[in-house]
Amino acid sequence: MKRLLLTLALVSAVFGSVQAVGVATTFPQAENPISEGGRWINGKAVGLDWKDVRTSQGFAYGADASGAPNYNDPTALLTGNWGPDQTAEGKVRTVNQRGGSVYQEVEIRLRSTLSAHWNSGYEINFRCTHDGSQYVEIVRWNGRLGDFAYVNRGSGPGLYDGDTVKATIVGNVITAYINGQEVVRGTDNTFTSGSPGMGFYNNGAPNGNVDFGFVTFTATDGGALPSAPTNLRIVPSL
């Protein structure tokens, strides 16, 4: 009993609020699509018109080797009830980077929903280059395949293997970071609820989907991220 109480106290200290919900993972299992015991729903399995996210041990990436049709970004959203102010971040794997007409992005989703033929919310994407072609974009997904609008766009320092990307939404303000440095900010009032999650975009590089993804991922609606990845759902203390 003492051990249980100590665990709950540590969780409360991490988030600073008994209301916070958070998840952290290092993707320890190979799954196609990612589930982690029902924690995730996916773009093909649930949304039908998009691709799923899959994992090998320690790595999550998009199950889209061809990049076609366009804008069918592999998507995975977290289940559960999430508060509106959300923070999510992931440590990036990016190898064999290519610029030009090849576009590969890691994406964080905030206030997002997924159902049959519907995928809405905010996407914050980071192009996997650092040669001057890099960009960071805040995009509003309106629901139907290919129906989106740009909230704001920037460049930033680009991505290197092992970098950390993060996105937050507080009220109507959405902010993107690379290694803790703010790179772009925008405002939008369309979506007020939904879940955090992740996604990927691969265009122009057949079989390049395995060259980029996340090796860790954390999300919370309490403002502070878990201090170390675990594969347990973090719940509020009582």
C-alpha cells in the first residue's frame, strides 16, 4: 500500500496537477498498426482514408512506403479524455535526408479527432532536412482527405538525427519548438477539444518511410511532460 501511494505522489509531482493526463513511450514492441494496449487509434484502421503508424522495437514510423495518394499522412492519435491545453514532443530519427522534390516530415498532432473518412485537428510538421530547404508548419486539418489550411509557416534550424521536436496549444495559441527553441507560432480558434498524437508525411521517396520517425514520444494536457519515458498510462493521483 505504501508503494502505491508513493507512485501516485510521484506522478502528481511530475505534472503539478491532479487533473493532468499524460502518456510517454519508447515503442518497445513491433506493431502494425501501433496500439500499445489500445492507447492509439490509426488513420487507416479507423479513419480509412489515411495510413497507419507502425513500430519496430524503439521506433515509430509511417506505414506509407510510396507517398501516394498525396496527403494520406500516416496518423496515430491517443485515446482517452484530454484537456484542451496540450503539449507533445518526440525525439526524432532522421537518416538519408533528401531535399529537392523529396518531402519527409515528422508531425505532432494536437486537439485532433479521427473517425471514418474524418481526420481533424492541428498538425505541426517539421521537414527532415537541414540544408536550407527545412520548414516548420502549423496546419489545420478540416476533416476530409486533403482539406487543410495553413495557420503559419517558418523555417527554423532544420532537423538532425536525435533532435527533439515539441508543440503546444494553450487557448488559441499553437507553438512549435526544436530542441527547446521556438521556431513558429500561430493562432486559430477552430478546434477546442481532441487528442494529441503523431503523424508522418513521405512524398517523392519510395520506401523512404523507414528513414524518419520518432524514437520516443510524450504527451500531456497538464503542461509538464513526464521526466522519463515509460509504457504505463499516467493517471492523476487521488
